Amino acid sequence: MKVAGEYEVPDTCPTDCRFFGKSFDQGGICTRCPIFICKDFGDGLSPVVNPDDYRPDWAREWVRFFAGEVEYPELMLQVE
């Protein structure tokens, strides 16, 4: 899936993701993952965030994470 206009992330959660099967709550890392919040689940439900509107700085971090470059995506709360 393409997010933030240019970044490719998986369409589904990789089974080897270190967060796979972990707690899924409001403060969890998965609730910031573009796979979850930008996915169209069908049944008339819209994504939480349109893939084009996903933050580019977060998208870059997720791409690095999924590529195995970092152990944890560093998601800044504010763009500096």
C-alpha cells in the first residue's frame, strides 16, 4: 500500500513483525501503523486516515522498520 503519496508499506501485518500479536490498545504502536489506520477494511468502513494524508515523517520511519533498518519506528509527536 502506498502512504503519504510515495512510501510503500505492506498491505497486511507481517507475521514476523515484533509487535504482531501484542497488546492492541490506544497507546500501542500498532494504532499508529499505516497498515492499520490507512487500510480500507470494506463493509462501508473508511480508513481512519486516508493513505495520502498519512504523515510523511512517520511513513519514512515505518518503511525503515519494515525493511529491518531499525528495531522500533521513531514517531515524533510534532514535526520540528
